[in-house]
Amino acid sequence: MKRFARHIAIVWLAIFTLLMTAVVSPVAAAAGPITVADAIANNDGAATVEGYIVGTTSTTSSFGTGNFAAPFSVNTNLLLADDPDEREKTKLLPVQLPNNTVRQQLNLVDHAEHLGKKVRISGDLGAYFSVPGLRNASSFSWADGTEPSEPVSIQEARSSLGSRVITEGIVNVDNGVLYPGKLSVYIQDGDAGIQLFSHNANQFPAVKKGDQVRVKGTVGEYDNVTQIIVEELEVLTQNQPVEAKAVTLEQYRDAATAEALEGQLVILEGFIRHVPDYYNGGANVTAINENFDPLTLRIWESTGIDLGLLEGEKWYQITGISSQYRDSYQLLPREQSDLTVSDVQKEKPTTDGRQFEAVVERVVDGDTIRLQEPVLGSTTVRYLNIDTPETYHKVENELDQNQMDHGNRAGAYLGTLLSPGDTVILQLGEEPTDSYGRILAEVVRQDGLNTNLKLVEEGYAATYFIWPFKNEEVERYGAALKSAKEAGKGIWNPDDPLLEQPFVFRARERGDELFRPAGDYRSKTYVPADQWDSIPDEWRVFFHSEADAQRAGYQPQAQTRTGQLEQLRSQLGQYHQAGEVTNSLFKQLDNDVETLIQLEKQRKQAEDQGDAKKAGNLQYQWEKAWSKTGADLEKGYRKQQVTVEVYHGLKEGLDRLAPADSGLGKEKAS
């Protein structure tokens, strides 16, 4: 059936392509909103839905009774209907409001006045609360019925949030370069720029750099980027010059300047210290100037830019589109020629060994303080070499609460070490600031106490080294962590341990994946990011990329058994989400693999501690658990709880973990 469906799809694609190639004029197209009834009946694909805001539903996994009157307590969703008085559940469309500008401007907790208004919301149609819904709302506009007739300048369009406009400009990037499969380009007119976006790219002409276009659509924001959700687009002329505005990195760091340049092509000079690998289709490269002002270059793999051709430790002429991600401005390079090594290489910026005297304004959290006066342009100091539990989040589960509790303790302890008005010495490393512009430093009191190291010694912080780092610092901090861990202090307290390392928590809370390879300082080897916990806490270091790890003298580590199990568990979760493993078998196998992971960690710890007897007993238990996992998979296969293809894939993964000599039937270590 799947093969037949693919064949039909290919035939239709061929027909569609022939029809599209035959139509050469006019080069314009349109895409309009659909009703709530249409969205419910055809609940698939990207769409803009028009309807009345009638209330909210619950925050549970099922569709609740709905709340149709203020006050409202849920800011993560809305209910849309074709009639403002509609209350029948089957005629209501729940809309997910992600944590973005749409939620900030539409949610009924903060904006009860929106109740009953007619709105157009763009997002992805699909099941939400187990009923037809609209997920990932990315933009909105008010359906006030006004129809624009005359073009306005891009600057005027930018200031018309929520309104439908017509404007013109020159495209500064080929469509498909930044977001394949969507319409996602930027236009500029010499005074301002703006993004053009639509989920339905095939309804519009293929625009290229240098095309002068006229566009009609609704002005909105996504991750603070001003954009037009396109309804109509017409190419007026082609091959127009695209000018880049020259600024300095220092000028661009000014938020007002960067905002004014948003959507326009910019050129500046910056020093690139490290070049990471692509991860999940993109890479963040940091450029700095002589004053260490940082700027993020967001490079998408779809641009075709070969990161392997970029050299670290060089000054570059950087061209890119001025854009934004939430509260941070960034440049979007479009092609390899947007990143060229400067002809004149100025002296490399460095602060290694430099010290600055500063006065504490307050303690922010366990590894952050605020200064009374700026140092290197920043009043915020992020503690170097360490990581304390986070406190910025909303508590929604046990892991969140555990992180919050330990984070509050770390902040309170740092408050006993430093007080407002204290004079401290900031000892900087080779990289003075992070991508947020915060100073990276060790904070030393006037009596010589290194507060960074003290937090590790007392168990309030883990070590956190990201290349470049000094070997002697890794050894000093690693010894302090090992001592605190053995004493069961703070986050290492066996009765109340930290359940999630701060960097793991941040990735989970933000919906990101880990991407930095993790190194073992002792063996000078490294593993993929998702195998970080195979390395002892006291000797774990991180790298921006595998290339960085190898430049530092680290070699790839043979894949650990824990790493293989983590991958197997990840695959199992993906199969379950795809409906290829039943709920009951997924729960059983997920529990089996978790048992294997924990037994392997305990065995490795016993082995590291030289306890051969304990390690042998744990290996015996692991082999029994491995056999049980295989038996549970086999049983599920016989009960048709897993597809044939997935069964063989999981079995192959388990077989790769098979002990050379299982030892089952032998006596346990004695």
C-alpha cells in the first residue's frame, strides 16, 4: 500500500511540475485563510485559520470542558470557532501557543480583551488534546476586513503589526537557502528590511536574490523577527543590485541599530575563534571584535556553506542578513563568499591572564553575579569552569523541582561568600565572554578566596570546562569535585542528589539536544554528546566540535555500552511515537533498557573503584537483565505488538550488546 501511495505521489508530482513549468506569466500567486470547520475536517498540513477567539481549554493531555469567560488561568492555548457564541466541542479548534511572541500577544490570561475577536492564526494542523487542532502557532493577524490597496514602504510595514499591507523590495537571498520547502526570504528597499514567509512555498514564484517583488500579506512576528505572512507575491523585475550596509560589530551590538537593520544585508569585520560542526541543520559561530563584543552568526546547512573551509583564529569580512532569535540579534550568512578571510590580519584578541577589579552589585544565582560598573562592556559575570543548578524556570515536574531546590541552595551559599559592595578580582580566561555577552571569569575575594572553586569544594557546583581550557585548572577543579562527591556534599548527597546536570536540564527545558562532544581528561578521548555520562564527573570536559577535540589532542573513544543502550532507548521512543510499538510493549522495553543502563553505570563505577567482586556481581545481574530484555522483545513480537521491521532493528541492537561469554549459569563472583 505504501509503495502504491508513493507511486501515485510521484505521478502527481510529475503532472504538477509540468503544469507549473507551462505557466510562465503572471509570476504571482495567492494563499488565503481557511475556516475553523475546514481546519477540523481537513486536519493536516500548514495553514492559516480564521475564526473567533472563544476561550481556552485545559493544560492536560485531553480536551477539557473549556473556559469561556474571564478570568483565564491558561496562557498556552486558545479555542477558535466560526461563531463567537459557539460552545459545542466538536466545532471548536484548540490552538497551541508556543513560548513565542504569538503567546505573548494573544494569550487570554494577559489579554482577556481579545475574547470574541476575529483572528487569523498560522500554524500546523494536527491532533492537539487528542482532537483536531492547530499546533505551533507562528503568526497571527486580526481579521478586521480591511483590504490594502496601495503599497507602503517597508519601514511603514514593519510598524503595522497585525495589519495587512502591500509593500515592495529587493530580495537579498534565494528562496530555499534559509528554509527549504517554505517561502522564507528577506527583502530590503534601502531604508529597511523585512522577512517574507509562508508555509506554502509552491504557491508562489521561485524568487531569487536581486528580484524586485511586490507582496501582500499580514505583518506579524516570530521569535521577535518582523515578517509578512504572504498572501500574494509578484516579481516585478530581476537582477537588481543588492547592497550591504557597512557597520562595525560594536555598532551592531547596539540593540536599536540592530533592530533598524533587521532584514537588511550587513557587512562587518569580526574575529572567529572556533568553527563548530553542523548540528540539527545549523551551527552558531561566534565572531568578536577587539573589545570582545560577541556576535552570533547563524549558519544553516541548507546554505551549502562548508564549515570545513573556514579557519579558526582568523579575522573575517562577514556578510549576512540582520535577523533575530528571541532577544538576541544575529547575522545569517547566505553563501560561502559571505565569509572571507580579511586581507589584513590584525592581532588576535585575548584576555588570558588579565585581571580586573570590580564591585559586586548582587548575586543573581549560584554561578552569576551582577557588577556595579561594566567590565569589557558587561555588568554580568558568568562563573568560569563551573555550572550550578538552574533557577530561571517554571516548575512542572519532579526534575524541575529538584533543579530549583539545588539551584536555590547554590545561590544562597554564594550569597554567604559575596555581599553587595564587595570588591573582587575577575580573573579572565582566553575567551572573556560567552555568546550572551556575559564575562567569563573566576571571581576572587580580596582575602584570596576563589569563589568558583569554593562552590565546587562544597558540592554546590559541578565542573564545566569548554575548550579552550588549561590542564592545570581541570586537575585542580576535578580534584575538588572528586572530594566533594566522595564526602556526599550538596548535589552529591546520596539522600538528595541532583537528578539532572544543569547543562542537561537546560537542553530538556528548551527542547534542544546536546551537541558538544564530551572528553575524558585522563584518557584524552572523547565521545558523542549523548554519551557524556559515560565519563566520570570530575574529568569531563567539552568541545565545540569533534575538530576542536582533535586539535586539543583528544581521540574518539570506542562506543561505550552505556552509549549504545542510550541510542537503543532513543530508537525505541521514536518507534513508539511512530506507532510501530504498542504502549504496553514500549513501557516494558523502556523499563528493561533503563535497568540495563543503571546496572552498567553501577558496574563501571565499581570497576573504577577497584571493587572487582561488586563489578562481577553487577555484570552477572546485567547479563540476566539483557536476557530478559530479549525475551520481552520476542514475546511482544509473537503477540504482534511490534512491526516486523522494528523487531529486527531492536533485536540487532540487543545482539550487538551480547556478552562474549554470558556467564549465565555460572556462580556469581565470590
